[in-house]
Amino acid sequence: MIKTPEQYVESLRDGRIVYQDGELIKDIPTRYEASVNRAAGEFWLAHQPDTKKLFAMEEDGEEIAFSFKIPETGEDIQRRREITQTLNHWNLGGARLTGIDSLNGVAHACTVLDKAMGTNYSENMKKYRAWCKKNDPGICAAVSDPKGNRKLHAEDPKQAHKDFYVRLKEKTKDGIIITGCKLHISDAILSNELIVLPSRNHNEGGKEYAVACAVSCGTPGVKFLATTGSRNGGHPMIIFDDVFVPWERVFMAGEWQFSRLFATSFARYHRLTASTYKAIQLQGVAGLARLMAEMNGLTHATRIQDHLAWLAMYADVTDALAKAAALSPVYDQGTGFAIPNPVYTNAAKYWFASQWHEAMKYLQDITGGIAATMPSMKDWENPETKGYIEKYLRGASEYSTEDRMKAIAQVINLGSCAQGVLSIHAEGSLSTQRMVIYQMADWDRLKARAKRTLGMPVDHPAFKDLPTEPPWAMPASMLKK
Ligand SMILES: Cc1cc2nc3c(=O)[nH]c(=O)nc-3n(C[C@H](O)[C@H](O)[C@H](O)COP(=O)(O)OP(=O)(O)OC[C@H]3O[C@@H](n4cnc5c(N)ncnc54)[C@H](O)[C@@H]3O)c2cc1C
């Protein structure tokens, strides 16, 4: 089934414990009204005739959300991108920003794990996916651990305590008990389900940290500590205080050798989602820069046009790399999963994250010093000061002062520390993408390409049978010697 927006709103009233800015939140839909409305929009779109064909599909006579389908082709992955971009286009969504990536990443990883170890987790996953298709939950990925001392493994006695990574505290006849914390879990408060998985590899000595499972947000022992000042709960800290998870929701319980696979399998799907929504955001950044240039009367200046061209390219290259990652997937023969091309996905994420500060430099340059010194909107509302602001902060006369102030406020927001950190660290810090790209690069082929150019002997199969001279040469009769 596909939830109605009303059913989605009611589903958030499940007894979950959420704290923000020192307050225990009484009612989630009331406290986060605007964000809940935006998230509910995803369910609304899935019922509208025009967008239903993108968001919904039929399976065994039942209507289900397409997002819960196993990705089997590049076109499936691309359709997920179109869903994400449609949500961004409408400025809607949030209930399942990261969760589908964790569902697919974990489903792929536990199938590989079962084949190697003879376990049965993928059956749990199949049933869980079927439950998702039937109940249409919001779902999110709870991956990042607090980590403590980064140099040390989770179980190292030199760590200040042993709960820096979520761990499996106890196995019982009916399920497992987990304890620990996950950090920065985007839009988790707007979701229904948390897919918990490891953020890194663990050794045999740390096998209790190799745990993956699905936990409903209202489960006893789960507590959310929302991001300060956020309007939607932000990227909360989630505490797992001895949380019981029944076996049918467990996808790994101690198989430490597969811990890294769970993390990387998720990251491949997730970095594509990131590059997908970011491409739309970057279109907005390029548009804002152009608007600021018009408001400031700068569009004639070739130096400013150079900045604008770069910003448009920044958005286009991010989108092109993400599209290539979707449509040139890796097909996992063992599991039948289509996985976004790991090199293009990581390149897309690295490109947008590493260039964010460059983009802000251009945007701030075009905007001018007012982005650091603008009076408050409260002074704009105060009749004693409004007239001065109205008069002196006006730019080109086609635009009102108020619109120019809104645009400047957006430049200030985008250039903030929080947005810069988000670009760099969300979906994994820069070094993780470089690491994957380094590991995946076909160095033998790249070296062979260089050797061929240099005229050195090449034994690489892609080059070794190619002639060293052009296969066709002008006959002597064509030469005017
Ligand atoms: C806005 C936002 C949203 C997010 N959303 C989610 C989410 O929805 N779900 C989720 O699970 N996570 C989420 N994250 C978490 C994100 O994936 C992490 O922030 C990221 O992986 C970096 O981890 P960290 O913050 O602990 O920083 P660190 O890992 O401490 O990184 C800081 C620096 O230390 C380096 N470093 C770390 N360990 C080592 C080491 N052993 N050796 C050498 N160098 C090292 C890193 O490369 C980096 O340069 C989000 C983060 C942000 C900022």
C-alpha cells in the first residue's frame, strides 16, 4: 500500500522520545509542522495522477512505493534518482532521504554474508522488505558512530569506554539487545524506521560491533537528541539504551568479517543519492548567484560571467557524474543487485563536496560585503529603521529591497559553517571517496595507456594487439614528395 499524507502524520505519533534544546517534545507533527508537511508531500505526490507513475508500481496486484523495489538495472537506479529530484524540485520529502540506500546496501551485504557463512539473514531482509512494501514506512540510515579515539578500534581498552560504536550486548532466544549511539542521522525524527549498520570494519576481537538491524523509532530505549535550533529535528544523535530487536529484524549479528561490506555497500547507494539531491541544490546556488549579479547590476562584467559559468558547470558536472553512475552500474552476479558505478558515484560526491567552498567564494564575491554586515530582519520590521534599509539597501530597481535582503540572507545561510561542514562530511568525509577511487582505479590499464603513448612495450590485453603504427597509410601515389 501507499500511505496517505494523513496516515504518515499519524505514524509519527508512536511514542518516540525526542528532546530538542532542553525540551521533551510532546507531539512531533505539531512541533515540526512545516517539515512534517514537506515530508508528507512525498506520500501526497505518490497519489497524484501525474507523479504516481514515477513514485508507485504494482506488484502482485498491490500498489507499492517504487522505492522499495530491489534495484536490478541501471534504469531502476535512475528512476530512484528521478524520484529524489522530483521531491527536490517540489521542495518536498525527508521521510526516506537516506533509508532506501541502507535498505539496499544491507540487503546486498547480507545476501553475500549468507552465501559465505550459511546464515539466513537475507530471508529476514526479504520479509522486512515485504513488510515495508505493505506498510510504506519512512526509513533512514543510522550508520555513523561517535567513534571516540579514531586511531583505536572499538574494543581497544585504551578507548575511554566500549560504547563508541553500537554493539550487540546480548543474544536471546527471541532477538538481540543493542546499546550505543549513532550521530548525525539526517531527518531521523521524520522517519518511522532506523536501519542500523556498522560505520566501519571490525576485527574478530570486536565482533560484537558487527551488527545490523531495523529498529522502529518508537521502540523502548530509543531516544533522539535533535540538532540545536533546527526546524525539523535536523540530524539528531540517537541513543540506543538496551534496545531489544527481534530476530526477524536482524541482518548481521557478530559476523565481523562482513562489517566493512555493510558500510561500503550502503555508501555506494548513498553517495549517489547525495550527488542526486545536491545537483538540484547546486542549480539553486548558480541561480542565486545570477540573481545577486542582476540585483547588484553586475551581469555585464566578464569576470562575474566567468564566476557564473563556473557555478552552472559545477551543477551540471555533479548531475552528469551521478547520471553516469546510475546508468553504468555494476551488476553483482551473486545477488542480482544493480549497484551504482562506484568510481563515478565517489567522483560525483568528491567533486561537489571538494568544490563547495570554491562555489561559496564566487557567490560571496558577487554578493559583496553586505553578506557579512547586513542588519537584522528585525530592524527591517521596525518602523523606526525600515525606511533607511529600504532606501539604502536597494540594488537594481527591477528588484525590491526586501527580495534583495532575502537573497543576501540565503547567501549568508549557504556560506555558513554548518553548510560547509555538511558538504564535506555528510555521506563520508573526502578521504573516503579518494580511498575508494584509488582502490577501484584500473592502474594496469592506466599504466598501459601511458606506456603506449610513450612507445614502450605493452602487454595489457586491451592494448597488446594494437598496431604501433596507424593501420592505414597513404599510398605513395597520394604523397607529393
Ligand atoms: C549534516 C550531516 C548529515 C549527516 N547525515 C548522516 C546520516 O543520515 N546517517 C549517518 O549515518 N551519518 C550521517 N552523517 C555523518 C557523516 O557520514 C560523518 O560526519 C562522516 O562520515 C565523518 O565522520 P565524523 O563526523 O565522525 O568525522 P571524522 O571521522 O572524525 O573525520 C574527521 C577527519 O578525520 C579523518 N579521520 C577519521 N578517522 C581517521 C583515521 N582512523 N585515520 C586517519 N584519518 C581519520 C577523516 O578523514 C576526516 O578528515 C552526517 C553528517 C553531517 C555533517
